[in-house]
Amino acid sequence: MMNVNFAVTAACVLGLLYFGREVLQPVVAALVLSLAIAPLIRTAGRFGLSRMSATFGALGLVVVVFAAAFSVLGANVLALTSELPRYSAEIRAKSKSLQEMTQHPLARLAPQLLEGTPATTNHETSVRPLPVEIHERASTSDAIAKAIGVVSGPLGEAFLVLVLLVFILLDRENLRDRVLRLVGQREVSRAIKGLEDAAEGVSRFFFAQLVLNVMFGVVIGIALWLIGIPHAALWGAICAALRFVPYIGALIAGAAIALFAAAVEPGWMLAAYALVLFLILELLVAHVVEPRVYGHSVGMSALAVIVSALFWGAIWGPLGLLLSTPLTLCIVVAGRYIKGLEPISILLAEAPDTNDAQRFHHRVLSGDADAILEDARAFLRKSTLARYCDKVLLPGMSLASSDLLGSQEQRLRATVAMVADTLAAGHSSSRSRRRRISMLNESIGAHLRHRREERLGRWQGSLDVPARSVILSTAMPGVREEFMSELLVLVFREARLDARSFVLKQDESNADSAPDAGQLISTAFIAYPVESELPAWTAAVTELRAALPDVPLATIRPHDSMAEELSQVAKHVDLVLQSCEEALAFVAPGRSG
């Protein structure tokens, strides 16, 4: 039933957008322009102008700038119109030469053979009557009527958009109150937050896009003028306008400039210069300037930009192409606060609304270790391994452990082991050093401990070290507890501390220790009892206390542990910590940031 209701609603919305486009287009265009002009009005208001004065001042400035630009462009268009016959002749000549160059030799041979055939003597086929065409002379009144019809359409629509824009800007507070009234009192806080986000972030994005495209048009116009292309100001303005159309606009602008440059001179060098110049500037702006100017506070994915351009272009034509990015961006922002639009925001937003732990959960279930390691490297470039464990690895594993199906448990263990093994060797290590890990016979913690013993020996390092310089991390036999113990060793070793692990009551070989090894230990950690029974864990802690009477004993409480167990655990240790960062701050103050 829900699917049927959704399909009916979607059909009604699409029908309203398509059949009501004559009414909706000017209204939506005015709303988008109001968001673009809003930063200019706010700037004018900071100089002490009233709301009405700031609004009309900003509108007046925009109208004057556009009028001046259109007057200059109109002069260039008239000059270009008078030179079109010469440019058209050059284009036809180059098209013919290209056709001859690309034509197959056998295709050029056929006309030559046909030229040698004798002409027919049939009078009926050699003499053909000339077609008679009757041209009706258009009167002056018809020409004037056609001119008025061509001009009044765009001018009338522009005037309508301008009137709507004025009323929207002057009455925006009243419009906001009406929207909040429609939303209802329960959702008023979310609605206000959404409106503020649209008014601030989205309007800044539009204004930055406007300024950046205008500057691009100015730069490309000057560059084309320097290499000798006529009407450079016109082509700069065309580039600035077409850049508002995502992706397709830049391609059309580059092709138009190259075509016009080819029509200016007989050779191809000027067209090549113009095309290379445009490509360099476009790539520089698209990949260097725009990411710095726009940032990542508001945006859509690249696929969403293309899909939105196709959708709005099919619904509203050329105006839909121009408005596709701002319209979809408004919907994405609204989807963060309006539940009905949330699926659109999730699908089209620049980054999905998932945290690092959820992303780790999704990728570890699919066995995508490469993506996990890329995210880990990006995280560790800005933070510590302790914070990565607290914010990403452990919460992500907790989510994954509760959502396992069939063979996903084996995949989870192998993927996490590979990630932890790479982090143990250094998070900047290359992919070639990783190897596929089989987890059939041992847990992740046992695997990490055995790899460390292979590299550093049975005692995981030299025993000829200063007294109280070793941190001991212990655990009862168990998958989760051993993994927590080994993870803590990784955290300490990443901070350049001498940390080693030990499994309590694992076998007899682990029970004997080196002489006076207890004098080397400064702090001992024992994994929180997650899988082991509390009486067995308590007995093991008691033996550890007897072996290390002067060493402080601490544990780290997992986020998903039971509260009633905490009081029993706290009686047997000196300190219960909440995270790996707290543990690192406890043993080495100042290194956990």
C-alpha cells in the first residue's frame, strides 16, 4: 500500500512540474535569484541601510550591471552578424577540405569515373523544367509584429521574474512565517534550521558560483582577445553563462569557441590555441579553484549533478538546465530536515549521511579492505590510532558483529585482521606488503600476537630495558578480549611506547616468565570481561595482582558492556577507563591528542 501511495504521489508531482511549468518556472527562477542576491542584500544592510533600501539598492546594482553587460554584448552581436557571411564561407571551405581528407579513396574514384560517361541524348532527360517558386513579399507591419513577438516573450518573462523577485525579497520574513505555520509547531525547530541553512549556506554557494563564473568569463575573454580572436567579450560572456549548465555547458562553450576560431583564419593554429587555452583555464577552475571556493559544507555528488541536469532539462527545457543544480541543491538541503525528502538527500548529497563507524561497518561486511585502509590513512593523517580505534574501529566492529549472516563472520575476521596487521606494520605501508590472511585456526588477537612474536621474539622485545618502562596488556582467552588487548598494544606502540601482550592461563609455556621481569613493568592492563565468566576473570586478576603487587592495574570498559558488571569489575582493578585515548593519556600524558 505504501508503494502504491508513493507511486501516486511521485506521478502527481511529476505531472504538476511538467504541466504547470508555465507558472512554476518564473516563481522558481525568482526564488533561486533571491537566494543568490541575499548575500549582497546582507552586505548592504551592514552599512546601516534599511531592509527596503538594501533590497532595492542590491536589485538596482544587479539591473545596472546586467543592462551594461547586455548593451556591450548587443553591440558585439550586431558586429558579429555583419561578419557572418565571411565566417560562414571559411567554415564551409574547411568542412569541404576535411570531408575530402577523410573520404575513402574509392569514394573519390566514383565521381571521376562518372565524369567520363557520355551524356544521354534523350531530350526528355536532358531538358528539365525549372521549378517555379512564389515568394510573398512581407509587409512592414508583419515584420514589426514578428519582431515584437520575438522580443516580448523573453522580455515579458524577465519582467515577470523581476516583479516576483522584488516581492519575495521584500516579503521574505512573512513568507518564512507562513512556511513555519504550514509545518506546524512540532517541527518548527527543524524547519527554522532548514530555512537558515538554505538562506546562509545555499545562498553563499549560489553567490560564489555567480562571481566565479563571471570572473571566468572575464579571464577567458581577455585571453581570447590577446591571441587575436574578434568579439572576445561576447565569447567570454557566453562562457560565463554556459558554465551555469553543469558539465554540458563547458563542453558547448569550448566547442563554440574552437569553431569560431576556425572561421576567423584560414589555418588551424588559432583554433588549436583557443581550444588549448580554454581547456587549461577550465581544468584549473574546475579542479583547483572551485573546490577551494565552494568547500564541502553544501554540495551534491558528481553523478547527482548529471542526473539532475537530465531530469530538469527534460521537464523544463533550457531553463531547467540552468536551474538544475540550485534546485536539486535546495532539495538536498531540505532533505536533511524534512523526513519525506530524506531519501533524495541521501541519494544525491555529496557525502552520504553516515559516520566513519557506519562506513567501516558497511565495508567490512563486504570485505573491502582497500577502502577501509584508505579511510584509515586519511583519518590517521589528522589524528591518532587511539582515536581511530575509539571512533571507527571498535564501534564499526560492534555494528558488524550484530549484523552477520553466514560466511560474513569469516570475512569480518579476515578483513579486520588484515587491517589491524597493516596498521601494526605502520599505517603508511603500501598495499604490496599486505597478504591474504586465513582466520580458520586462530582469532584476530592471536594472529596479531604471533606476528609480533615472529618479528620481535618470544618476549616481543628485548628484556634489557630500563625498569618500569614496559606496558603489559593482558587478556583472558577469548576472541574479543584478546583482540582488545592486542589493539591496545598497537595504540601504545604507535605512540612509541614499549607495550607487550600476554594471555592469562593460555598454557603452561606462558606461565614462566623471565627473571625479575616484573621489575620492568610500569602499568598493566587487563581486557574487560566480555566473553569470559566473571569468577574466572576475578581469579585471574587476583593472580596477576600477586605477581605484580606494585604495578597499577587498569581496564577499558567497552561501550556495549552491562552497567551491573561495572561495580564488580571496579573492585578488582585500580582504574576503569572509557577509551583507548584515556588509556594513552594515563600512561603517557600529552600524547593522546
